[in-house]
Amino acid sequence: MEHMDKLVELSYALDTFYFLISGAFVMWMAAGFAMLEAGLVRAKNTTEILTKNVALFAIACTMYMLVGYNFMYPVEAVNSVWPGMGFLLGEEHTASAVLNSKGETYYSKMADFFFQVVFVATAMSIVSGAVAERMKLWAFLAFSVVMTGFIYPIQGYWKWGAGFLDQLGFLDFAGSGVVHLCGATAALAGVLLLGARQGKYGPNGEIHPIPGCNMPLATLGMFILWMGWFGFNGGSELKISDIGEANAVAMVFVNTNAAAAGGVISALLTAHILFGKADLSMSLNGALAGLVAITAEPLTPTPFLACIIGVIAGILVVFSIIGLDKLKIDDPVGAISVHGVVGVWGLLAVCISNPDATMVAQLTGIATIFSFVFVTSIITWYVIKLVMGIRVTEEEEYQGVDYSECGMEAYPEFTNSGK
Amino acid sequence: MEHMDKLVELSYALDTFYFLISGAFVMWMAAGFAMLEAGLVRAKNTTEILTKNVALFAIACTMYMLVGYNFMYPVEAVNSVWPGMGFLLGEEHTASAVLNSKGETYYSKMADFFFQVVFVATAMSIVSGAVAERMKLWAFLAFSVVMTGFIYPIQGYWKWGAGFLDQLGFLDFAGSGVVHLCGATAALAGVLLLGARQGKYGPNGEIHPIPGCNMPLATLGMFILWMGWFGFNGGSELKISDIGEANAVAMVFVNTNAAAAGGVISALLTAHILFGKADLSMSLNGALAGLVAITAEPLTPTPFLACIIGVIAGILVVFSIIGLDKLKIDDPVGAISVHGVVGVWGLLAVCISNPDATMVAQLTGIATIFSFVFVTSIITWYVIKLVMGIRVTEEEEYQGVDYSECGMEAYPEFTNSGK
Amino acid sequence: MEHMDKLVELSYALDTFYFLISGAFVMWMAAGFAMLEAGLVRAKNTTEILTKNVALFAIACTMYMLVGYNFMYPVEAVNSVWPGMGFLLGEEHTASAVLNSKGETYYSKMADFFFQVVFVATAMSIVSGAVAERMKLWAFLAFSVVMTGFIYPIQGYWKWGAGFLDQLGFLDFAGSGVVHLCGATAALAGVLLLGARQGKYGPNGEIHPIPGCNMPLATLGMFILWMGWFGFNGGSELKISDIGEANAVAMVFVNTNAAAAGGVISALLTAHILFGKADLSMSLNGALAGLVAITAEPLTPTPFLACIIGVIAGILVVFSIIGLDKLKIDDPVGAISVHGVVGVWGLLAVCISNPDATMVAQLTGIATIFSFVFVTSIITWYVIKLVMGIRVTEEEEYQGVDYSECGMEAYPEFTNSGK
């Protein structure tokens, strides 16, 4: 008896530790988004995008603690569509409750919250890149309060809180839909209301590339995200403490890596065929596309299939970025393509390897997340626009939002070009 | 019997692994301080601050191995004030000793050393930022030998080596006092002897801001520190292998994160109220202030209270940075405010949530650490000043210490301003 | 019985988790090499070196999955020199097989693959720095296909796949030879065929230093590598789940850290004696040299001896870098010295602390790895040279390879110098 209890305790400790480390890796992705976005904007808009990334992470952590976690994982759900509400985080499992459950309760509730809270921040980080270089900082932060406290948790509840999408058989292992499509959809709504950056699209349909100012930073951001994704997908197995679960987590790691590698290779080759050059920014987006695509199902494919799913994602992201530009949807970092378009691909690709997936359920999930997030986001953006405006003035945009929003240059000694 | 032994072995392995990973996270904080400080100084002083950060980490690891660890955790303490001395690191626990202890000895001694050694480096890293841009490199390294071999370990022994502060009931979970106040106090002593940078304070009381040259780097540094802090505080629980301990570590992660988030939000808002802008550098210091404040007691507060402790820290750090500037105490990165002033707040805040804390013991601990470190540091700095000088010449400072101390520019192709 | 099975399961889970986290740390080293190399080249060649680092990682992961892993760890080896071939990755261990083995099979096969695959990328990353600033991007990527699919796995098999070097008693714990000397040798072969950068060596034997453009980035890269090395060496113990193994992993962490610290201190002092300055780039190379040197045997030395092994490595690397320059072997980042010359020192130093090592076996291993990798690499480079050329034109080199190879500047707004 004593041995069995000690086994349950050790097992609980290992699963909790695995959760916490996975969460720390996902938290680290906040730095990845910050560096990626700071590298891909112009110098004059860098301080502002950094401030947004730091502040949105703080807001996400706080709002999800105050209301979001209980929306998404309600103790008592009123029904399967609208979750009930608890208050703050509830009680940790007691040792006796865990022991009595014979290991059914197998990890700390606080560890679960920690893992979930850093996911919210990821969804929100996706938005900041797409609206870069022309959105008002405080308007963005106002949106992030609504997004992380309400929009994300409600749609998250439908799948991960055992809501109606889950009951419908919609499959989304680590969040190609719940996190990435959700973030990209909110971003799309914002970009449509906000319009393109000055000078991005010429009057005769020309598209002017606006190069990022710091490619090593963007590359660093991509590597941070790649690393963090092992926590993102690896931790989403939720358990590691027996042979089958340990094997599953290992498979998730291998497949996550293989898909990212496939995405790099195909995006590099696709861009080379199209442009005749080895395009670094497309390679970075290829890696991220591979990662987003495998996120919906990193467990059931073989590593070779995972690589192929990444390869397709890498091709898709290049054409999507080109396509959105033709539609004059201006997304400075390619976030809508990487997380939205490829997120949809990932959700559909679940059907290739997972026999439990149905195309109907996947499409229902995609349609539900997209329409809910799009409608609530565009309403939210619109209200913010009415109340305080969402776009800086032309003059401020020309000068750079660092000056108008933050009063501080990111590189005061380096820039050779004027504002 | 065999099962019980195997359980003890697994438990020992898990706790050791938890310690080692926590230590690796804390080691990573060295990169955080290096990036934060390199981002907040001017380009002409960047190579030197990087060199200091790399060298101080190496010196800390070596000195603590040679003498510090045994000062701080003596096998046989002579008494509670002055520790005895061993030699180097002593013996690892044998398997039979661990098994005979029935799990009382529950993790590797070498893992303990690894965890402790990276803490020393953290304390020393705090100093380098405050004395940036005008201190001689070799004088700084000489100080770091004394600090990491003697000053830090002796005061650390008083609390964590079961010395008199520990017996008095002074509570300091992961080192708001032992690490952060200690580092900040040594920095303050150095800054007082060193004086302000040229041009920082005008003859009529004007304060001239000297902006950092690379804000993405500073932001990266902050994110690295935030991530590393999960090891710093999370590892300081010292054990994870049963339900109660696993829950405790999870709570520490959640509270550490909540306090940092609170610090960002309040510092951003406070700076906005004071200056009318979203001040990135204050947001970064707000995050670090939240982290320092919760370090003294990240276990007993609820997450909501942890957030509030961080909120207060974020407000405090903004006013402290402004206040020190009025006193003409020139600290280029705000280290004395973040680690010293807020460290004191963290130590006092223990009394809010931990019924075992007393205001008297906390104040005694603060006073002891401050006065011991201040007196020994100022003597050390003074002796170094007499022997080799601590400040570069006016001409060298004007040119930048990179040239005089390191013979190498950090950004030879980028800087648009003259030296 | 049930208890024993659950113990085996938990143990398997812990070892698998330890492997996966170690692998994630090693994957992170890819970012370290990318940042180190991007910091040490000139601005005009930065995008290209970043693209190489991203692409080589993807190629390494894919080639090793397709063919390399089975070359290196064949299920059925034909003989001890030439491995047999399986197809892709084979089958994961089933729970019943693990339980039947009574814990002989103690971690996931996929976790093993993940750990191994990131090692291959490390070996390849070493090459990219040495051939920087003048090699054609696609030629480099073609070489990386051969290297990661064939050259690395075959020599790796000789030691780690239980091939003839292993049977001979050649000792190489985590790969001072198999990874570092291998990478450095392939780099040397490339550099010899490629020649020096324009302007590096004057007609009268002058050596013109070409400073790196971004020292904070190089420093960040070094810190990333230092952190990642805890996974590299720590994971190479292969097991952590009992007291002896946990102690061993802890010792490896401590020794890895001590050697790096020793390398920093001695390289800093050696450079100070030679040049009169605190040379940051030599300090960075000193840290890496300490890490490479201890990699062959991080377990048996005492921490003090590990520090001394690092000290010698730090001195050696400074003289090696100077020496290679005298031989007009142009290695922009010092990779051949850090990983090759010091790798040899590390392999010889095994004999100091490990009684099982013999100088004959170590020298045989060094000679075998060097000659096999050198011959196969130079043939490969030569074939690539015939087919597509390996060096950009003089004009392209003068303009910077970013423009010719990638069509994208790394810092379009910063550089003050012309191309």
C-alpha cells in the first residue's frame, strides 16, 4: 500500500514537472515572437513592437488568471456552448485526493494553469506582427484584454474544455485551430479595419517590399519558436509517466522537428524557383509553417509523413504570402499566412494519419473558430476604433510609431536612413 | 525491500534532474544580464560590458568552486557567524548512503553545487550593469573575485547555510535578499566611489537621459531573465518528488509569472502617467522588479496576491529610478532600483502571506545583508582603487571603454555617431 | 509484480523525458551557432550565413532521418566497419517488450533518434562558420547533404554504433572527436579548396583582421552554446534513473561548466598578455574551447581537473587561431581551432582521468576520424566544385554574398560603410 502511494506520488511529480518545463518552453516563445517581429519591421517601429510584445504577454497572463481560465475550463459548465464561471484559479489538488484517485488525478492544477496561460499569450502574439507599423499601441492593448480574457477562452472551451466541438469529434492536438487559426483570424480582422501601411501598395497595383531591419533578430526569433514548440506540442500530450505516454511524447518531438525541417526546405526551394534567390525570410516562415501544420496532429503521422506535411506547409506559406499581397492585405510578418492559412492545412491534414478524424468535423471546427473569432474580433476592433481610434496619424506613421507611441528609438545610434 | 530501494533511487533521480534543469535555466540568466546590459549602454561601451559579463560568470564559477561553496555550506560550521572551511567540493553521496537514509538524502551533491554556483553569478551580474560605461574592466574583475569567493558566500551562509539569520527566522525563499539585495548593495558601493558618467548630470541639476543603443537586445535580455527565473525560484523549492512538493513548485512557477506580469503592467501605466509615453525600458524594469519582489516568497501568496506584489514592485521601481537620478546616483541600467529597492520590498512582503515571517526578522536580515555587503564592498572597491584605479580616464570614457579596455568595437559597421 | 511494472514504466518515462529535454537543449545550439557566426562576419555576409544555418539544420534533420540514423545505428550491422541499412527509423519499443526486458530497454527509441539527430546538425554547423563570406550557398548545402547523410553517420558508427573504434577502446563520451573534430575536419577540407577571403592576407605576409559586425550577437551565440552543452554532454550519459546515473549526470553538468569557465579565464589572460587588451572574441572562443575539450570525458575528472582541462584549451585556442592565420588558413570564426585542434586535446585529455583510456586507442581514433572525414570531404567538395563551383565571384564577394546569394540585406538601415 505504501509502495503504491509512493508510486502515485512520484508519477504525479514527474507529470507535473514535465508540464512545468513544457510551459516554460512555451513562455519562451513570447521572446521568439518579439524577436521575429522586431527583426521584420523597420527600425523606426521597433520599440513599439517590442513594447506590445512585452505588454501583451503580461496582459494575457493577468486576464487569463482573472477570467479566461475559468471560461475555458469551468468547474461546472452550464452547457456545452457557453461555459460557466468560477473565480480565479480554484483549489490545488490535495495529496489525499490524488492518492484516493489512484493516479486518475495525475498532475498539479497550478501546473495546468501555467501551461494553459502561456498558450493564450501565444495566440495574442500572432496578432501583434500583422498589425505592426501603423496601429496605436493602446488600441492594441485594449484588444488584447478582450482577446485573452474572452474571445480565446470561449472558443478554446468549445474544444479543450470539452465543449461542443470536442463532442463533435473535432481534433486539434495542440492548437493549429484553437491557438494559431484563432490568433490569425483576430489579426485578419484587425488588418482589414486598419488598412495597409503607407507606401506598401502603389496606385497601379505595384507591391513594394518593405524589408525588415534586422534579419539576425528575426532568425533568432524563429529558432526560439522552434525550440519552444517542443514544449507547445510535447506538453500537449498532457502525460509522460508511463511507457505509452513517454513514447507518444517522443514521437511528438520527432514529428514536430521533422515538419519544421520539411517546411524550411520546401519554402527555400519554392522561393528559389520563384525569385531565383535563397530567401531567408521565406525560409523562416517555412519553418514556422511546418510547425503550425503539425500542431493539429503531431502524434499519429510517421516522421516521414510529418516531414511531408511540413513540406506542403512550406510551399503553401510562400504562395499565401504572395497571394495576400495581391489582395492588398498587408501583413508585415506573414502571420496570417503562417498561422491562419497553414493552420487550416494542419487541421485538414489530421485526416491523413488519424483514423478518428473526419473531414466534416475538421471543417466544422475551422468554420466555427474562424467565424466566431472573426465576428467578435471585428466588433471589438470596431468599438475600439470608435472609442480611441486604432491607427496612428499619417505623420506619426511616417516618423515611426516609436517616436509617437513610446518616445524612444530602438537603435538611436545606428540608423542611417531618416525617419 | 527491493521495490522500496528502487523507489528511493527514482525519487533521487527525479529530484536531481529537477535541480540540474533548474540550474541550467539559472545559468541562462547570465545571457539575460549580458543582453540587457549590452542593450542599455551606448554602442561605444558594448564590447566591454559583454566581456565583463562573460568573464564574471567564469570567475564566479571558479571562485565558488575553489572557496565560496565551502564558506556557504560548510560541512562543519565553527559557529553560526563564521563558517568553517572544507576544500573544494567534497564527496558525492554514495548509493548505499542514500538508500540507508531512506530518502532523507534526496538529491546529488554535485547537482546542489551546480544550482548554487549559478546563483553566485547572478548576484555578480547585477553589479556589472550599475558600474557600466566608466569602470576599468580589470578593476571590476578583481572585485568579482572577492565578491564571489568571499562576500556573497559569507552572507549567504548566514541564511542558507543555516547561519544566524536563518536561526533568527529571517525568510528569503530564493534570494530577494541573499542574491538581489546583496548584488545591488555591492553595486551601490561601487557607484558611490566611481561617480556618475560624464554628461549625465548638468551643473544646474539637469538630468540628461543617455538612451541605450539596442532595445531589442535589452528586451531579449528581459525575456531570458523571465524564463530563467522559473529555474531560480522553481528550483529553490529544492524538491519536487512528492505531491506536496510538486504542487509547491507549480505554485512557485505560477506566482513568479504572475508577479512579473503585474510588474510590467504597473510600470507601463506609471510611466505613461508620468511621461505620457509607453516607456519600454520602464516596462522591462517593471518585469524584473516583479520577479525580484516575488523571489523572497513565491510559495505562500495566491496568484492574485503575487500579481499585486508585482504591481507594487513595478510602481516602486519607476519612482526609485527617478529618485536615484535626483540623488545623482548614476546607474545606467537601473540595477540598484530593480534588485536593491525592490529586493527590500520583496523581503518585507513575505510578511503579507507567510505567517512564519516577522517584520523584526525581515528587517534584521535586510539590515545585516545591507551593512555587511556595503562595508566589505566599499573597502574592497577602495583597495582596488588605491592599487590600480577603478575609473578610466576622461579621454577613454569619451572615446568609449571598448576602445581602451578591449581594443574592439561591438558594431564596427553600424554606428552613425562619432565616438 | 504490478508495482515492479509500474516502477519500470516510471523509470522509462523519466529517462525518456531526460533524453528529450537534453535533445531540445542541443537543438537550441543551432541558434547558438547561427548567432555566433552572424556576429563574427561582416554585415554584408550576414543574411547568407543565417540562411545556411537555418537550411543546414533542416537538411541534417531530414537526411539523418532518411539514411543517416540507420547508417550509424544499424539494427543488423554487416560488420564492424560498414554498417548495414534499415529503412527510416524502425519501430518504437512496445510497452510489453519494455516490461519483459525488466528495464534493460529503458528509453524511447524515438527519443534516442531525436537526441542523435540534433548532434548531426551540430557537426554540420561547425562547417558553416569556417567557410563564411565567400562560399556559394548552394554548394554548401549540397555538401551538407553528403555530410549529414553519409560522412558523419559512418564515422559515428565506428564509435557510437559499436563499430571498430569502440571495440578498440577509443573513448569519446559526447563527441570531441565524433562531432567536433569531424565537423572541423570537414571545414578544413573546404577551406583549403576554397582559399582565403579577399584582403585577409596581404602580399607581404600581413594579416588583416576582419572584425565581426555584431559582438552582442556573437556573445549571445556563445551563451546559447554554453547552455545547450548541458544537454549535449549531460544527455550523453544516456540514463539518469538511478542514484549512480543521477550522480554521473550531475558531475557532467558541473565539469562541463567548470571547463568552460576555465577556458574563458585562460583565453582572456593569454590574449591580454599577447595583445594588451581584454579580447572579447578570444574569450568567447575560450569558453567554446573549454566546452569542446571536456566533451570527450566530462565524467571522470574532478571539477578542479575539468577546470584545468578548460584552462589548457583556452590557451591552446588562442595560439591555434594565431597559428592558422600564419599558415593563411582563413577561418572567419575560428571553428577549426575551437572544434578541431581543441577536439584533439580533449580526446588526449581523456587519458588523464579515465583509467580505461589508452593513448594508442585515442590516437587511433583521432587519426581515423581525421583521415576518413578529410578524404571523403575533400572529394565531396571537389566534386561539387567541378559540378557547380564552390566560390562566388570576386565581384560578388566584394559586394557581399547577401546580395548575390540571398537578394536581401541583413541590416538594410544600419550599415554605414559601403558594400
